Amino acid sequence: MVEFLDVFYPFNKTPTDSSASKPLLDKLLQQEAELEFTSFNAADALALGLAILAESPKAKTPDAPGVRPVVVHISINGNLQFYSAQDGTNADNYGWIQRKANTVTRFGHSSLYMGSAAIARGLDFNQKNLLPETEYVGVGGGFPLRVKGVAQTVGVVAVSGLPHEMDHELVTKGIKKFLESQK
């Protein structure tokens, strides 16, 4: 699987036209299809949350080489199953988590996909969908939890604390690590 940042890099650029964003949108949909679970329960949420946290010390940004703290949120059918806020995070991170999770819950796609799809059409995510910015956001870090054979998403995993592209990458790396451990 091609790593997400290989498609998205550089960090501060977002595709603004459909030709530039098609590879990114395709990659995001591919990730959603590949990162499916055979089942998912509270014990899995704990293991997944710990897998994401295990990856987070490696999440250094180009502009800040030190480790940056993150918040990890996992819910199943709207019920919070895992939440960890590392030292150094704050209430703003909680707000970002809620907005990312709301976006995934409403649309069934990653928050980065939803934001990037709007940008590809030259639109603002919130304006396009008539959604308040205080409750929804189209940036990276929210990802749907899907179970093979189940039509709708069963939950949401969201991360906040890094640049949004890296929040997304941290989530997908954590899910991949978890799924590999289940084989």
C-alpha cells in the first residue's frame, strides 16, 4: 500500500483542481476499502487506540522535529470506547476531535476525503454542505471504522495534535498495524 504522505506531500499544499486531487481522492477511498475489520468491539477499540499511541512518538513534523502530543478518540455507534489525551494536549484538541468525528459519522468517509472532495470542486467544505464550522470540519484525522459485510460504518477513530495530514496518516498507520497483528 502506498503511504498516504507519498501522495499528499508537501504538508502545506492542498490540491485545488480536479486533476491534482484525483490521485489523492482515489488514495483516500482505497485506504477506506483496505482498512476494514472482520469485526470490531470494545476490546478492539482499546487495542487500536494503543496501536495508534504506539505510533505517535514517531509522528514528528518537518517544522517541529520534537514529538508532538496527540489525542486519540474511538467510538462505536456513537459510544465512546477509547479516549487518550497525552500530556501537552488541550481543550482545542478535544474540539477538533469532535468536529472530525461528526464529519465521519455524517458522511461515512474520512474527514480528509470530505474536505479534499470539496476543495477539488473549488468549494469550501462547510459552505458546500451547509454545516456549521463549530460542529464539522473537512481536514485530516477522522476515519471511518468499517466491518466487512456491514453496509454502514460501525464507528469512528479520530486523532488531533499534529498537522491534519499527519493526523490522518497516524490513524491509518495505527489501523494497519492493528490489522496486521490480527493475522
